[in-house]
Amino acid sequence: DKMVRKHIIFYGRVQGVGFRYYSVYKARALGLTGWVRNLYDGTVEMEVQGKESEIDQLIIFLQNQRFILIEDMKVKKLAVVDERDFYEK
């Protein structure tokens, strides 16, 4: 399972529902790196790096949170970078 980095925009009920908190908590637990932040248009932007299967686990975890409703995601692959943590911007 090689390292990948993804830029993801999440659409739906993703602000004011703990999305960033849960993202940081679960990404760190999975050993993923990157960041997450709210955008002015009501979407959430994330860059996440790690094993593809672990990034999938993060997204499934977020989809299973009670108040979060991910209606769509725009995903782009990026070049892997050297970083150590996952944080909220």
C-alpha cells in the first residue's frame, strides 16, 4: 500500500457538525498527515496523505458521524510531501 496524497473538497452538511474535529482525531489515530479547513462557501477542504486504505477509513468514519452528511466530494491526487502531523488550518 503506497503513500498517496489527496486534495478533497467535501460538499453537504459539513460545517458546524464537528467535521474538522473528527477529521483531526481520526486522521491522527490512523497515522495520516495533512490538514483540514472550512471554506467560505460552506464546503470543507482537506489535504490528506497516507495509505489509500487508511484515507478510505477516514472518509467512512466521517460519513458515519451522526450530524455529518457528505453529499459529494471532489478529489484530486497530489504529489506526496514530507510532513508529520494532521491539523486544522
